[in-house]
Amino acid sequence: MRILLFASKYVGKEILKFISSHPADELACLVYLENDFDILEIIESYGLRNKTKLIPADEIVSSSDALYTLNIDLVVIAWWPFIIDSKLLNVARLGAINTHNSFLPYGRGVHANFWAIRRGEEYGVSIHIANQRIDAGPILAQTKVPYSWEDDGYTVYWRGLNALVELFKKIYPSIEWYIERAEPQNLNSGYLKNSSDIAGEVEIKLDQSYKARDLLNLIRAKQFSESDPCFFICDDARYSVRVEIKRDSNA
């Protein structure tokens, strides 16, 4: 199996390490971001410069024709931040698969961890056939990722990333079997979210009525380490809002 891998950040790093641990001819080509130092570290530590075709992201368009000479079997998209041209999706014998951190068809697009908590929905991760529609291709495999009231956007996000890596490792040895049996999504029952969709969600209106459940879900969904949390405005001043929820061990 000769792989063309688009890899970035944590998921890309872990999948790159996993594929690189297979025989040398498995990773035929790697597309990477030149400022992704975790990926660059794996390139050096696994000696990939000597056995894998390496293409920086900004050179992929000019290099696309050359990919057809590599006899690629499968394109793997591991947390890639850009839309990939259909010509590249079709360069491989088996097509392309994408790793996505939502329980598709829910949470297509971005920030699925936020929307799952915000909407009080199940969360999970999926691996699906990649096509020109965002996260819309048939599903190879998916798994649910449980969370509780003690979780927030940050903890759910990282639990999802680890689950996604483990799901890929599980199905990879039988990847052709999963591709042949991929199930189409019912897109009418899911939803697609863009980065801009969060903007109208995170300001708490002091004179607006909320159900307590909805307000707590909103606050903790937006809670992600030190990044911008929910907020409210009063007397022309902006106030950040965070919440800590702990289960009472005496209850």
C-alpha cells in the first residue's frame, strides 16, 4: 500500500508516525506545512528525507502531475487545514479518506467539539471518503466519544483527537475492506458549521432568558485553555466568563 499523506498538527503527527513504522514503501509522499515543527521533527527522526517524497504545502499544485508517477494507492488526509483539489483526491487507486473529529453527519466543518456540547449532542469521531463537499463523503468507521458535565471544549477536543488516531490505527490494516463498505451519510439529518458561526453564539446577553442547562453548556463549550471564552458586556466593559463543574463525591 503506497500512501500519499497530508499531515498537520497532532493527528497528522501521530498518523505519520504510525504509517512510517510500516515498511519503507508505504509512505510514498508526504505533504506538510513548513512551519509545523512537530511534523518536521518526525521527518528527521524517521529519516523520511531519504525514502519519501516530501512536498511543502505551497508546492503541491506545481507538483500534482508528478504524483501520478508514484503509483499511489490511497490518499490520507490527517487534520489538513486546506481544501484539497479534486485532482489530488483522485490521484490514488482507492481514492482519498479524511479524518474528522465529529460523529458525522453532525458537526461537519469546524469546531465540532464546541457544537456537540453547545447543542447537548453526542460527540464522536469519523473517518470518511473525501470528496469536494466538506466532510460529506461515505463513512468508513466512526466511534462515540463520551463526555460529562465535568468536561469542557478543551477536554472534549483532546479526547476526540486521541480517539481519532486510535480509530485510524484500528482500521488501517483492513482499509480496503472499510473503503469497499463505506456507508453514505444522511446529510439531511446533520449540519455544517463554519468558523464564523461561533461568533454569534458566545456573547451572553444579560437581559436575555436562558435555560440553566443551555447557559452552562454554552460557557463550557467555549472554554478552551486560555483562548477566548464566553463574555458579556456591561457599562461598556467586557467580562470573560468561565465555569468549573465538579461532581460532588458526597452525593
